[in-house]
Amino acid sequence: MAKNERQWGKQMNAIITVVGKDRVGIIAAICVKLAEYQINVLDISQTILQGSFTMVMAVDISGASLPFAQVSEGLQELGKEMELSIHIQREEIFDAMHNI
Amino acid sequence: MINQKDILSTIQMIEQQHLDIRTVTMGISLLSCCDEDINSACSKIYDKICRYAEHLVPVCEEIEIELGIPIVNKRISVTPAALVGAACKSTDYTPIAKALDEAARTCGVNFIGGFSALVQKGMTEADQNLIRSIPEALSSTQLVCSSVNVGSTRSGINMDAVRLMGQVIKETAWKTREQDGIGCAKLVVFCNAVEDNPFMAGAFHGTGEPEKVINVGVSGPGVVHNALKELKGAPLDEVAETIKKTAFRVTRVGQLVAQEASARLNTPFGIVDLSLAPTPAIGDSVARILEEMGLQVCGTHGTTAALALLNDAVKKGGVMASSSVGGLSGAFIPVSEDEGMIAAARSGTLCIDKLEAMTCVCSVGLDMIAVPGDTPAETISAIIADEAAVGMVNNKTTAVRILPTPGTAVGDTIRMGGLLGDAPVMDVHKESSAEFIARGGRIPAPMHSLKN
């Protein structure tokens, strides 16, 4: 079944988490990648947690130019290049676990 | 937006504490596949399973990627084969097992359950045929799991079936002796078997179930263990509260995956099994949770009480997280599949008698226990009878999955690898139960009043 055919309403949100060593240009590199995929950033929060750069981004993937699996793969590859762990997951899993 | 701390805690649970979906199991009714000719029954079975489950694995893989949570097993359960085979003229049901095996391979699942018979009150000819076919079926297939229900709270225990199952287990071990008797790891003897269990080896698709259904089993011993690490010395009611909260979260993920899978496969959602299922991986052990509560080694005095608390809290937390709960629901204690249980059994603290006591308060029973290869069939039957009695009287599901691998003795280890793990051979009582088992007949159903 094609990813775009599903019934999740207009907006399909995902959460991107980035953890690793801080350096110049992390947010820039990720945002360039997201722009390439036509993914809109809704919110960004970033801190240094136990010495690690930690960023959580909320994004809207409903207009993404590629299926979810390829977006996820692309971000993981970027993570490898930049020595960061980058994950993208649909927002629903966090909602389910932390909101009643 | 969801709080950043919550998001990171979810990631940590998945990456470091082995949070996963243990199984998505599609139940498929095979009642429409009955045929006088076993070969045409087999081709109907193969076709129907492949038609219904062809997208199961790809859809689960899609969900894994999108939600970022591993779905460890994708499985199929089918109508007990004795019911399907009953129409066949043939008395050897091994071809049915082979058809199931082939269908499982085609669909890419890692197990298919339902080479089963329900004989709690008596055996039909088909039931007997099926039970006699089990050793050959399990030794000539790889993915087929078999189960036999020998008792229930309403009908008592069928001791003729119990006697027969002792022999069948020995024969299955012998026929698969080249592979460490692995056939027995795929054979469960139940009391009060449930119709919607998603877990192997005991899964089958009951006759009260719809045409096809999606059932999901969750896991998360590592997450519970980790949550308890922050509660050193706290009173047990606080421990129970923390387990409840954790189980709630774990189960919500199961519910989400179940809904997604059900919608994408156009298959009704059945149940989420509120289970705490361990794996042999470090940090994914139920025994270590009990030890975290303050027991030096799992199996020592206090283990049953700790397990009772754990089992109950898992259910209480999980039940609100899912719209429909079922299956076996509770903490599992399979010895070979739990790193902490293996260590406790090796140290000699955890013995079969203690495990039997533990099964009174948890799901499911004497699970994945290796016993010496020369254990007599009657002793195995007697172990089954004991366990079935626990289930019958306490109105709960119990089961025995026991491995009498030929040529092994106490102190040896049976290495099965993967999720099945390593089973240290445990001692059994040497004194005979043969005369008791030889009697056969039935143990009548118990009283439901005057409870003591």
C-alpha cells in the first residue's frame, strides 16, 4: 500500500530526534535535507543533555516527496556522515505512550 | 507538542531497554478447507493462508519503520488442525503440517501455530490421529507449532490424553535428537487454552474467532526493570504503581501497532496480549525484575510473592491501555528464553518445584524447561498433570513445554539459539509416578464454591 494513500487527516506529523556530539551546522544540514524532501518543520527544541547535543523536531510529512521509509533511510545516512544518531518516527507512538 | 523528555524516554526504551512488539499474529480460520482427500485439503490450506497473510510481513515492516519500534515476530495461527483433518479419510496428518510449513515460508513468517487438538473432555478419532502425528509432523517441518489442550476448569483433566502426551513428547524429542530435541520447543500441553493467544508455541485460532483476526503480543521486561531501578528500598505498593504505569505505556504501543496492522491488512483487530515476555538478551529478563525487587536470586523464598505482584500490576496497567485485552496476558517465565532464569537455574536456586509454584500466580506455566533425556514418559505426564491441576483449580491457563533431549543429563545445557535460548537441564524427582499415570480416565472438574 502506498504511504500517501492513508487516512491520517490532512496533516501527518513525525518527530525527528538527533543525538550526538555538538558541532557547527547540524541544524542547517538537517534542514537542507528536509527541504529537499519537501518536509515542513513545525517546531524545534534543542539542549545539551549529559554533554550530548540533543534536538527534537516536529515536522509535517504529509507533503513529503518520498515515502516514509526512504525519508527515514536518507536521514539515517545523513546521521552516519555527521556521526549523529538521527531517527524519524510518526508522532502517534509518543502520543500513545505519554498521553491518555 | 509532546514534551521533549517523554520523546527521549521513548527512544531510550526502544534503543536501550529492548522495548519492542513481540509478535503480530494473524489468526486464520481453516474450517473452510476441510476435504475428504487430505491432499486437496492441504492445497486449500496453503492457498487460503497465502491469500490472507501475503501482506502480513511487508505491512509489519512498514509499521516498524514508521513508528520506529521493532516488531520482532510476525506469525500466523490457524484453526486446530484436528478439526480440519476430521473430514479426511487419511489418519496421518503430517501432510497438513507440511502444508502449514510451506505456507508459513511463502508468507515469510517465523512460526505458524495450530497443529492442535482440544481434548479436555475426550478425544475424537481425529484428535487421536493428530496427536499421534505430532512427532513426525514436528520433525519433518521447521516452522509449525503444535499444542494440545488436555484440561479445563469446566471439564476437568483428560488423563488419557495426559498419558499420551508424555509419550508424544518423548517421541518428538527422539525424532529431533539430531537438533537437540528442538521439536519439543514447538509443542505445548495446555490446561484452559485460550483461543486468541498470539504467542508461540501455543497459538491457535479458536472456533469462536472470526474468519481472520490480528492479535498482538507486547513485551518490555527491560523497561519495567529499568523503572524499578529508581525505586531502591521503596515499599511494594510503590513498586506496583510504577509497574502499572510502565505496563500502560508498553501496552499503548501494542494497541497502536494492532490498530495500524488491522487497518492496513483489512483484518479485524482481536486483542492485545498484556504480556511481559523475556528474551535471552541481557536486560530483557523477567527474573532480573524479581531480583530488582530485592531477591538475591530468582527462585529463592519470596519469588512467588514478587511474581504475583508483578503479574497483577502488568495486567492492571495494561488493561486500560487497550480496547480489547486477551490472550495469555501476564508475565512469562520461560526458563531458556530468559537470561536471569537461566542463571538462576544454573546456580541451582531455581528448581522445577519452585517454578511450578510460580506458575500458580503468573502466565503461563512450566515453559522451556530442559529435563534429563532419560526422564520416563510417565514422569513427564505427571508433570503435565500437576501443571494442569494448577490451571484447572485456579481457573487460569497453564501449560507445559518441556525438553527431554535424548542423551542429556543434569548440568548439561541445550543450546537452541535465537529467541529459544539455552536451557540448562534441570533435575526431576526420581521416584516413579507410573502407576498413577497408567490409571488414565479423568480428573473431575473442581468445585466452584467452598473455596479454600
